[in-house]
Amino acid sequence: MATAERWKLFQQSCRTELDRRLPEFNGLRSNEERAKFCLQLDCWEGDTLSQLTHKLHSLQGKVGKSADRANQLRDRGNAAYKAHNFQEAFTLYTDSISYCPVLQSGESKRTDCLSLALANRSAVLFHLQEYKLCLQDILASLTAGYPINLQYKLLHRKVLVLFKLGRNEDGKKEINEALKAIESADIPDSRKEVLRKELKAAGRNVTKQEENKEERSREEVKVPELQYGESQQVAHASAGVEMRRHPDKGRMLVAQKAFEPGSVLIVEQPYAAVLLQKHHSTHCHTCITPVQLPLPCRGCQFVQYCSRTCEEQAWQEHHRHECSHWHLMQMVDTFTQLSLRLLLSAAARGEKILTAIPSSISDKPLEETRSSAITTEEVNTAHTESGNSLDQLNTLSSDNNTEDSSSCLAPELYRGDYSSVHNLMPHTENCSAEHLLTQTMVACLVCKCLGSALCEDVVRRLGLSGGDCVVQMAGLLCRHMQQLRCNAQAVTTLQEQDSVSLLEDKQVRLATAVFPTEALLNHSCRPNVFVSFQGRTLVVRAVSDIKEGDELLHCYGPHAGRMRRQERQAALKEQYFFSCRCEACQEEEGSHNTVDIFSAYKCPNCSKAAKLQDNKLFCSSDNCNSQANVAEIQTISKKIQDLFVQSSGLIDNGQIQEAVSGLKQCLVLQWKILHPNNKDIARTHDALARCYATTGDCQKSVEHLKKSLSTVELQFGACSVELAHELHKLAQLQFNGQQVAECLATIERALTIFGCHYGEHHPKMKELHAMKDCLINVLV
């Protein structure tokens, strides 16, 4: 039976146990109690769970490394290389590298498959003129123990690459070593002479262009600096930001100094992150950046990195424990993986849970304790003087409380460490019994597979003592899984499609992570801050003027520009368990008859916005008593939809003129029944702009895109990132149409907005600056 099928049976067993033991399970108050209860269930001895755990134990250590498989792939790569199929050879060598066993310290059995595969891939990269990547593989191959009798090849190639990169002095220094290797090599004298001549000629072939290319490749994106410097109170935040407590909102971040749009408020690395499975083959598992030259994990075949630095960091913090249990990691969900990684990382860093409170404080009612100022010294002293068990922790931070007081009573205590993560809101009281049981059973399964020795090591490193270590570990896993529903942050990147349409651009989720300081930001449907990413580094910037005393507000997803109040409220309640009272929601409160103009119909009587409801058309004007033919409107709506779908298909098939004809018909019908600001009209203008851009008619393309842009600006605002993306597309069209003055004005608007949201590092900022420089040169 496949592991996936056993997993389904496991979930069924959880539901069966819930039906049988629900009253007893509901009476349990803490995650530790629930873990202890689940670990003692008889179902672990039944066929379903015993077979699942046996299967997972049998897979432990089967991490995919195979010298035989690596050699087979390298042989296939050699054949592709000889046939000059360099891209195919690159892929095969890369696959070979991932299967190569890596010699661990203390092991005596040697294999050259890794060094050979790296060397062969360097040859491919040389032919592809990827000289910097080629040099990386050369150095990695030598480090991996490339055979001495063959080293003349690599050293010869290394010299050529250094000169190609314009590193003349480095190249000259390496020539002597390469010549010595050639002289001692067991190859014909004629071959030696050819190699010597190539080395002597190499330095004369450096061009200015290659020097500039290497200089550009050395550029690194700098992490932006915090406005006013770094806070001494709140980790990773600006000194102009402080943490306060609100009786209803709990902890929140507030400006204690004024910030202008574009000011950097938070720069934070994730405490832990998990790369989503669909990006495993394209991104580094540590820094979440695209991988040009994949380097595999030393222990398994499934994980790759962009550098040995990233591989070493992951290995030391968490992957050395995850590696042999990779089949288990891929079976459980992302939240379970991330919860385990939080614990492993905290233990590796030697961070402890600050749980004990001095008796003078812990005797007070909890609400009073929250408003008291506990110093770092008091907490650390209390932590040292007591044995910390998870039961003690639960008395201070029960599942029904929003957070533990030890981390947030005074701003100077918020250090963005594991205690900050541990004390995020779990919202356990909002979880159903079925969800809690399944979650606890998963945590227990993970702990059973990891083994009691690892569980004990982790909980002791976290400062917990007494009690069953497996129960404590499972309880901590459950707490983090509960927290992640509301506190996990998606690490994203912008993916652009081949389309003029704004609606074709989308944020692609790369990973799920925990950022303790960012998690303090409360929600607003009309936020004053914007979150972006540089790799896995989270950056929070102000997107409007923020005055002293204003709260920093981030949008959790439901935005006033994209969703109506009722939809936003429902989404926030379901995901985050609160009813939003932000400015945008309060403005719309009580206005149940308000018509959303971006999805509105046009009143046939007064042309104002109208909405279809209960098979009737309601005009937004109180003085209008329009009697519309709803059946006709619905018929036309269906025809509009069919025309747009058909025209989109024609565009994809390259039948542009036919598509233009269909879209124009669509536009005529839309103007007949839709409000002018309806986003469907804007979408049709976008599609027409795309068609005219494809045919090279930039003038008409610009005209249609401007009409779409006006709706976007009205919907999202004059300083919105959505408008910036539209302006970027408009600038491209104006640039191609040689509309110099108009293009420069558009570029300036786009640069201002993009800079406010992303800073100077964003690719579109660089492209816009390049366009601007080009146009200025034309004017000069």
C-alpha cells in the first residue's frame, strides 16, 4: 500500500477516535494534555497506524543518494556533451550531482562521482559562456577531491575562465600552477603543447565588455536601511516604531515619529521558512532565491541550495534532523513542517522559552500582569531559578489567551527570538474538536517517527524540564500549528504574464515563513504599510504619510480596493477570527444599498450605477424609479462573456484582427449595460491594448490602456502599486511609440510609486531608469 493511501487511512482513524472519545477529548485544556491523551490511544497498535509508522520507519534514511545512479546520469551527460547538446548535458550533470553521496567526516569509503560531475558541468558552462558559474563548479570540484591525475583539465579551464571574466591578475597567478599540472599529466606531448599555447593566448583575449559583465555580476542587492536606525525596543523595526498594548487589539506597532511614503519600517529575516514543494527544483531551500547552479544537500537527493553557505546553515539548524525523515516531511502539510522547523531551529540556536514569572508578578491576575512592566532582568532571573515544564507554561499562556505576558509587557522585551514566536496568538479556542484531534495526532506521529532521543534533546535545549519529552514536543508542535493559521506569512514574488493586462500579473507564493516582528502588525482593509520581499528578507515600507501616534496597519489579504465590505468581513472572520473595524469598514458600515461601481450595471434611465439583486435592477439614485428589462440585461451579459472568451482564444492563437473585431463588439455591448467604471470594461480595453501592441500600433494601444488605467486609479488609488504596474506598461508602449515627453512623465509617476513600495532594487525600477536614461540621451 502506498504511503499516501496509508495517510488517508490515518486521517480516517483520527475521525473514528473523535467519534468514540469526543466528550473526553473536549474536556482537555492544554496541548500537552491532548498530546498525552492521543499518545495513549489504542489505535496506535491497530493495523492502520502501526503499518503507517512501520512504513515511515522503513523509509528512514532512504534519502535517494546513489553512486551508481549518479554515474549513469553522468555517462548520459557525457554523451549529450559530445553531441553538443549542452543544455541537456547541463540537466543530466545536475541530476547526477544530486544523487552523488557526499563523504562525511569519519567515513573512509571514497567516491569521485561528485567531483567528476561538477567538473563535467563546469565544461558545459564554459561552452555556454556562463563563466562565473563555471568557476564556481571548478572550485567546488577541486574541494570535492577531483582526481589529481586529471586536475590539469580543471586548472587549465580555471585560468581561461579568470581571463574571460576580466580577472587578469588572478589569471596570471594561476598560470604557473596550471602549467605544472599539465607537465606532470599523463598525456601526449602534442596535447600538452596545445594546452600551453591556449594559456599563453588567454590573457590577450579579454574584452572590455567581459570586464563590465563581471563587474555587473558582482553587484549585490543591498538590504534597505531602517528609517531612524534600528529600534532598541522592537527587534528588526525602526527606532521610530514602538510596541503598545490596546485593550481590544492586544499588541500593536505604533509610530513614535513621523514617516513619509517609502520609509523603511521593518527589515526582518524569517525565524524559519519552508519552501513550497512546487519550487523545490527551482529555488534555494534556505534563501528562497532562484537557483542557477543547484548544489544538493550532503545527506539527501531531494533538497538543493544556491551555495554551500546556505546548505551549511540549513544543515546545522534543522535539515540534519529532517534529512533522514524526508518522506515523513513530504507527507505532512506545510504548517507541520514549519512548526517542526521552528523547534529545531530554536534548539540549534540555544534559545529558551521564557516562561517563569517572578512570584510577585505571577500572583497577580493575568490582565493586570499584562499591563505591568516586567524587565528583561526579572524574566531572565526567574527563568534561571525555576525548572520550566510545559505545564507551567500553560498556566501562564493557556490556549485560550492571546499571548504570554513574558514577551510583550514591555517593548524592550520583544526581541524577535523563539520566545516571541512561542507567544504569538494560537487561537486554540476557535479550533474545532476534529481539527484539534487531527492536529494532535499528526504531531504525535511526527514525534514517534523522530524518536524520543531527539524530542528530549529539543525540549531540554528549549529549557523545559520534567515530564514526558515526547508529550512536551508534541504539545509544542500543536501550539505552533495553531499559531500558523493566523501568523504565518507567505514569501512571494511577482510573476508577470505575457499580457498588457494588469489582471495577468500575480503574486506567486514561494514559501511559508514566520516573521515575529511583522506578526505584530494589525490588519486594515486600507493599509498604510506595504510588505515586499528581497529573497526571503521581508521589508515593510510606509505607503502613505504616517503621523506620530498612528498605528502601522498591514493588509492581511482582503483589500477595500478588491473586495466589498461584506466579503472582507467574512474572509477575515473565517481566517483570522475577528470582525474588522478599520476605517474603510466603518465608512461602508450600514451602507447596505451602496453599489460597487467597479462591478455595477448602468441604470437605463439615469445612467448611474445600479446592481442586480433578486432578479431586479436597483439604481443607486434615490430619485430614480427605473424599470429595467432584466432578462435583456442578462442576455447581453452572457453574450459579452462569450465574446470576451472567444476573443481571448483568438489572441492566444495569433488571430489578432479577428480578436479586435470581437473585442470591439464586446465593448459596444458593455457600454450599453455596464457602468463606465466597471472593471470588465477596463479588462476589454486592456485586451485591445494588447492586440494593438502586438501589431505595432502603439498609438491605439496607448489610447486603450489609458482608459483602463483611469479605472485602476479610481479603484486602487493614485499611489497604489496596482496603478504603478499599469503605468509601467503604459511607459513601455509610449517608449516603443517614441512618445518621449509623455513617456518621461509616465516613468516619473511609476518610479515614485514603485520606489515607495519596493525601493530601488525592484527589476521594474531598474527597467524604468534604463528607459529614462535612454530617452534623456535622445533629447540631448
